[in-house]
Amino acid sequence: MAVKPDLVACVVLLAGTSLAVGSHVSVHSQLRGESAIDYRPVPPAVAKVVATDFDALWADLAWLAFLQHDGAVLTEPEDHRKFGDLDTGLRTVTTLDPDYLVAYLFGSWALGDAGQGEAAEALLLRGLKHRPGDRHLELQLGFVRFLVRRDVEGALAAFSTASRPATTPTDERMRHMAMRMAAGLAERRDDTKLARKLWEAIEEDARAKGDQRMEGVAKRALERLAREGSSVTASSPKDR
């Protein structure tokens, strides 16, 4: 006998709600100090099968469960935090809805907080496979590599990619941030040629827009690079 579509929807909704409520109860019992089942999200492959045609609904419910758990854990002192299987939870959300941008962005910070920098980077790289050229993800990848993984070279590569020309005001703001970060990291690794190129572009753009503050920042950076270059030249063995 065929199952009515409205009955399928009802079953899926009830199952998904049970998933979210179960995680919620588990989290709050942990906060009360009682024994509770750790955060164990439904694996991506299982969720994909059960969701049938309701992937977006299940993605929202899985994301809600993740937020409830992660938010509750973050209220605990750092030495008492128990994050559970965050990576699986985020893979479940992004498998059900590969365009769930906030899951990639917020989720990467959550993984970083949990000391899972490699998983945070992998999450963002998966996001870029589904959303190639997404400047939000490129910028976030730079921050995760720099702040969480302490990977200056990788961060510079990500910020440089996000520094390409923009076509919208939002993209333009992110581009400027990426350019400033890339310029700073280029200086940090003594790549003065790249740093100068980036600061010159920032200065030119700021001047065209009448942004005197940013133009001043860029000008001072270029003066600093010039002084450092003169200092290196002056101390060169050829000039002794």
C-alpha cells in the first residue's frame, strides 16, 4: 500500500523534531551536572536517507541541535567544556544542504574552539567545493588558517585569493579586508614585493573613494616598507 505524501511529511517532521529535542534535553541535563548521552548527531549518510525529500527541513533541525549543544557548552568554563562530535553534526547539516553558508562559517569557529583546527579547515574546503569562489568562505579560510592553525603561508594564499576584484558592495568590503590581511601577512613573511603591491592597491582604491583614514594607513605601511628596504640595502655587504 502506498504511503500518502502528507503522512510521509508528518513522519519526517516528527523524526526530525525528536532529533532536535533529544539533543536539547541531553545538553541541558549536562549543564545541570547529571549524566547524559553526549552530543551524537545522526551521521550524514543516515540523515540523507531518512530525510527523503525534506533535506532542507532536516538540515535546519540538525543545525538547531548543533547550536543548542555548542551554545550550551560555551557557557561552561573552558576546562569543563565537552564539545561532542561537532564535526559529524556539521557534516550532516552540510550534506543535507551543501549551501548552508552559516554552518560553514560559524561551524568552523566552533571546531576551532574545540581544538579541531584541521576539521575546521576541511569544513571550509568542502564548502568551497559546493560554493566555488564564495568570498565569505575564502576569507574565513584565511582567518582559520592564521588564527587557529597558525599557518601563515596557507592564510596568505586564502586571503590573496579573496583579494581578487569585486562586483558588489559586500564583496568589495570583504575584498578590502582580505587585501589588508594579505598585505600584513606578506610583511610578516618578508615578502616586501607582494606587500608593497597590495598596499599600493589599497592606497589607490582609498584615494579614489575619498577614504582618508585607509589612505593614511596604506601610506604609512608603504613608508615603513621603504624604510626597511633602505635599512637592508644600507647594511648590505656590497655597500661596505
